[in-house]
Amino acid sequence: MTKKNKKGFTLAELLVVVAIIAVLVAVSIPIFTAQLEKARLATNQANARAAKAEAVAYVLGSSDAEKGTNTVLNVTYTVGTGEATYAWAKADKADTGTLVGGTAADTNIPNWTTTTKVGADESLGKKQYSTIVVNVNSSGTVTSYYAS
């Protein structure tokens, strides 16, 4: 009796390997997605902190003559360039047609949420924003924010 020289893999062996790979992929995708969301949230919060710091510093450094009768400073912070533009106004002025945002109930940025649902918990950062608008009153307190 002679033994056959067995080369290659059987169909059953290949199916087992494919099944194992499928299980590993199915487990790793949610983990990767969660890490991606955490990274976006951290990036957006860092950018919001920069915009807030820029706005508060500008308000506190402004003279009464510059403020005039205006009560709110609208700061538009462009994330890509790190540049901010400033506009004093009598009230909160943000282009809410293209931005999502809301009232900053507290100045702790991780607690900021959007009025337009972005993600399951509506927190600032389920997507990465390129522009952040922060409105600060004349005493240096953030009153509202917007992001796009």
C-alpha cells in the first residue's frame, strides 16, 4: 500500500480560515470606529478650546471704545490655518444655516453639545469640524458656539 502525496488545503480547511478572519474583522471594526470617534472628539475639543481662548483674550484685551455699545464678540476660528476673525455685534450673530451649535450652558467644552443631532449622544465631535464660531459677551463669558 502506497501513501498519496497530499499537497494543498482541503475546502474545509480553507472555510475554517475564512471564518476565523471574518470573526476577527467583525470584532475589530467597532473598536476602530470607536477610536476614530474619540480622536475626532479630542481634535474638536482642542480646536474649540483654541477658539474660546482666542475669543476671551480678544474681549479682555479690547478697550471700551472698541466695544462701544456692542455686547457680543463673534469669533470665527478656521481650524486649518489657525486664524480667527472678529466681529463685534449687539447680539449673537452666527450663520446657523450652515453651522450646528447651541448655547454654551457652561464653559467646560467637553459638556458642549450641538442642537443638531451629530452622533448618538449629540456631543461636539462626531465629525471633524473645520470652522468653529464662539460668541463671547463683553465680560468674557462664552454665550454660544457653532461648528461646521
